[in-house]
Amino acid sequence: MKISSIGAPVALFAAAALTLSACAANETANPGTGGSGSSAASTLAGKGASSMSAAQQKWIADYQSAHPGVTVNYSPDGSGAGREAFTSGAVQYAGSDRPFKDEELGAGKFGKCTADSNALDLPVYVSPIAVVFNVAGVKDLKLDAETVAGIFAGKITKWNDAKIAATNSGADLPDANITAVHRSDDSGTTNNFTDYLNQAAPTVWTEAASDTFPTAFGGEAAKGTSAVVDAVANGTNTIGYADAPAAKNLGHAQLKVGSDWLSPTAEAAAKIVDESKTLPGRSEHDLALKLTRTADGVYPAVLVSYALVCQTYKDAKEAELVKSFIGYVASAEGQKSAAAAAGSAPLSSAMAAKGKAAIDMPGLTIHGLRHTSATLAAQLGATLAELQARIGHSTPNMAMRYQHVAAERDA
């Protein structure tokens, strides 16, 4: 499978199905097993972020209802586990609350992708991270960034600390120890939360954003979103961080941004996407974002989750399955369905407009460049094995066609 036209991945933002196709489609008689109306038995495997587990369950239920011959399995084992599984080729796609880092990318590094294919980071899920709390007698809580950072860094240890009291006038704060709960696993939610702390309170939170919580800061650890929520809910005088829709029954602190106090709503979370830019140095097909967490009026603790896919898959059937499923996930219908079921924020109209502009841009296609490269190589006398490696196909059929075409031109 591949993104077949310039800017096509941005269709994720444009409320349209992804324009993904199989590089090896000409080698198989039935490349469209994952497309609309398919009834052939097929299985698609994904793994990754637990934050979007509810959204994935809804997307899968919707998709399987429309495609009764297809089974989609998603294991919410955490973003790190998802990236590892996708890199090794254990799954066809992954969910991650952060994009691949520059050093993690590169052609030939991903098990399901062809040798000349890179991975793509495609945003599909936007949700606020709530600072959740369970403190007897406290219904509402307001915290500025420095105070949040101080609590999770182990520098503020009592609920009636002067810094907490200063922004919560009239609250009955107990003279009790704070139990701060963090993720124990490799977590994109932790990466986003620590990125917020580092951007908004750098003098207090001196650590860089990280997938793993700094062990030196102490606190109670729990694996996965649901475990963090359970630990805060079942503990005493607890505080933690979690995907807001997954922690509806806990108190959600308001965070201070400028002079405003903002709650972790889907609407507030969606604004951060438009305030942020794609990471420098990425191809136009890669939509990894560097989130800006200090803009006025924008809730700062937000996670943007990505579908991690191949530019070009080795297997045409898998390409068509990913194309069809991720196309639904990214569509207006899929985004609306996730918002209703999981409380996420649909991708904004402003970002959708940027996506449409990118899709409408003319230009060479990746597949066209590969075709040109293979044609020239054949004309220069490349061997069958060399051509097969160049175009990334699993059988020599297409490589033989390039040789035959070159031979006819030379005759």
C-alpha cells in the first residue's frame, strides 16, 4: 500500500478517504479485499495507544458492520508497544500518542513496508489530557502550570500547600499528603503531558518530554490509562493525568493559560492543532505536529494520536485493508462517530482546508518516481534481482515486465 499522490495523507484532515494504494497491486488478481463491499475473510491487526481505545472500538465496530468479511483487532498496549510492533512488522498499523522521532524513521526500517518505504504519521485522534483528582471535600480545583509541575515533580507534597491554596480560595484543602499517580509504561500520554510541563513551567519541570515518567520524581505508578484512572479513583487524596474522556467520573482540574482558566474539553483541545506546525524536515506526506502549548485560549495538555502506516506495503492485500480502514477512521463520518463514543475532538475545519489545498496541488507521485527509476534502471541493464529490490515487490513479475519493456525499446 502507498500514498499515491502528492499531499494525499493530508486527506485525513479533509474528511475524505485516504488515497492509499498497493504498490504490488499488479501482482495479484484480487487487491481490493479490504475495500467497500468486500466479503472475503480478511484480518487487520493494530496495536498501540490506550488513550484512543474507546475510539478504536467504535471505529472497528462501525467498519466491521459495513464489511462483514473483515476482522480488525486493536490491542491497546500503549504507544511504545504499538511503535515497536509496527516497526517489527507484527501489525499492519499502530496507534501512537506521539509521532515517530526523526531517528526512528528511515526507509527499510519497518517490517511491513517495502525496502524503499518510510513510515507515515497521520493524525486521527485529538483529545485533552485531564489532570484528574480525588480529594475528599474538594469538588473544583484550579492549578497553574508551575503548581502542576511541582506536584508531579515531588516538590509540592501537601494538599494545603500555599501554592495550591493561592489559586483555590475558599476550598477546603486537607492537611494531607498528595499521592501523584503516573504511567509506568512507555506512554505517549506521558510524553504529551511532560511536554506540556516542560513548555509551560520549564523552571520547575526541568526534564525534557519523555515517553517514560522520570523515576526520580517518585509517586505511584500504574500501567495504562484505565489503571491510572482506577488508582486515582480508588485512592485517597490522589491526583494523576489521563485522557479526559476515559476519566469522566473523576474531578478535572482547570489549568491556567495566560489569565484564563481552561477546562479539558474537546472544543478547547481541538484549537491546539491549528496553533501548531508540522515538524521541520519531514516530507509533505508526514503530518507529525510540534504542538504549541502556551497559546492564549488554547487548552495546553492535549494529545494528538497518530495512525502509523507504511508509504508502501509489501503485501497488496494488507495495503488495501489499511487503506479502507484508516480511510474510514479519517473520514468525517469516522471522526464524528469517535467524538460521540469517546469524547474526542474531530479534526478542525481549518486543518481540513489545509488538507484539501495539499490534495489539490499538482505534482509527481511517489509511485511515478519509482516507476521512472525502475524504467531507467532496466534500460541501463539492471538484473532481475536488482529491479525487484528497487521497486519493492515480493515476486519478480513486475521486474520482468520492466526488463521486457527495456528490451523492446533497445531492439
